Amino acid sequence: MIGFGKPLKIALGLIVIAGLIVIPMNFNRYGLFILSQWAVMSIAAMGLNLTLGYAGQVSLAQGAFVGIGAYAAAIMTTHGWPLPAAIVVAIVLGFAVGWVLGYPALRVQHHYLAFVTLAFSTLAFLVFRNESWLTGGIYGISNIPRPHVFGIATNKPLPFYYVCLGSLAIVSVAVWWLIRSPWGRAFMALRENPLRAQSLGIDTRRYTLMAFAIGSALGGVAGALYAPLTQYIDPVPFNLSLSLDLLMMVIVGGAGFYFGPFLGAMIAVLLPEWLRFTEGYYLMLYAIAVMGLLIWSPTGILGILDRYLAERRTKAASALRAVAKSRLETAQ
């Protein structure tokens, strides 16, 4: 049974990937927009999961970094720059600002750090709204072009959905490699016990800053894709509610689990749409479902699965010990 575990996981992954590629071909414009939004929000949630779930640093500023990336892409692409160049700039800006924002994490932790990042989120929103010479202020930036990929226009919803899906795949592979690298193990050591990590020679100062910087850079990537997705941005989508939504995605999916952001973004983006048949009650039902889940399992949906698998492994080990004990007694 154990030998079939890995091939089964690979087969299931290939089925999911094939489904994400083939099934949306039959979707209408709005369905493709929702799926594209899921892919973009998954990237942003993956960045927050790296900061919060793996490194244990609380942040309420991820929505601000999505806004920074979105405005960088909007400003550059409306002035003739290609989207890949805008994504690079969004990554650099997110990384640099995230590195600076990480310095308070060296002095404060937990809810104090949350207040610091909350203040930054508010500051970023005020800049987006008031610096109209750069951001367009409350009128925003419109007519944001979509890119051409290998000479193929992505103006229509389906091609741009594939751009978002391809970007999600690239980011997913990069994050998969990162969390299994020495950096990822250092992040987890920092989350579990900073003093012990420091006693083992881990530079906790540097890795704290790196956790913020890399997570913020992924927020910038999400923003750079969000701008051409909506083709119009203003300050409203990047207020505190976006940061709270991203935090909810990470926690509901399962903080510290690789697939947590994918599942959390799916619930946050798709579940309200699935509940629209209830008309005016769908947001109420959505809120009740999320609260019920977090009361039952604070570690999120994947935490339930992890707990089940842990109990199953424990029972299997207990059964093996019982068999070995009985054989030993029989032999004596």
C-alpha cells in the first residue's frame, strides 16, 4: 500500500492539472474571470503562507503588496512596457519594501507585529488614494493592456486565464523548491523556536527579513497579474479587507501546509459564487461556514486531514507493536 502512495499522488496531481487546463475551455467569461482570480489570489496567499505559516511572522500587509505590484504593472504597461518587465519591477519593489517592513519583526512579535503591518497597510492605501499624480487617485488607472505571449494575444478571457495558471505553476514550483531547501527548514525552525534556532547557528535576523521579503515579492507578482486581469485598478480593492481575506485563505486552507493557499483561495473565491443560489443569504452562510470550520479545526482544512493521517499512523504503529509483542511472548 505504501509503494502505491507516491504514484497515486502523482496521478491525482496530473488529473487536477489536466482538469484546470481542459475544463475551463467550456466556461463563460465570468467563470474564467473567477478562475483567474483564484490563481492570482493563490499566488498572494502562498506568499503570506511563507511568511506566516512557515516562518511564523504575522502580517496584515499582504494586500498592500498586491496593490504595489498592481500599480507597478498598471503604470508600466500603460506606458508601453511589457508585462514581464512589470512583474520583475513588482518583485523587486515587493522584496525591497518587505525587507524593510521585516525590521520591526526583529523587535516585536505576534499581535504587536500585526499592528505594525496593519499601520503599513493603511499607509499604502493612503498613498494609492492620495498620490493622484502617480496612481490616478480615486479615479484609478484604466485601459490596462493584456500581454502578448509568444506572439499570441491574451485579450480574451481564456488565453489570459492560461497566463495566470502558468504563472501559478511557476510560482508553485519555486515555492516547493524553497520550502525543501535549507532556507525553508530555517524558516520552520524560526517558527517553532527562535532561541533554539539561534543556538543551532541559524541567523534568525536574516531569515526573518527574508521571510517577509520573499512573501511580499510573491504578493507583488499577484498584483502584477491582477492589474491586467481586471484592466482597471483603483485604491478600493487594496484596503485592509484584502489583507484580511488573504489571511483567512491561509488559515482556512491550513497555515504551514503547501497546498493550504490553493484550498483557502478556492474557498474564499469560489465558495461565495457557489452559494449565490441562496440570493441574499450567501455571505451569511459563507461566514457561518468559515467560523464553524475554524472553531472545529483551528489548523484549517488540511489540518483535519493531517490529524486523521497522524491518528492512522499511530494506530498502525500500535498494531505492529502489539503483533511484535505477541510474537515475542509466543516465542518465550
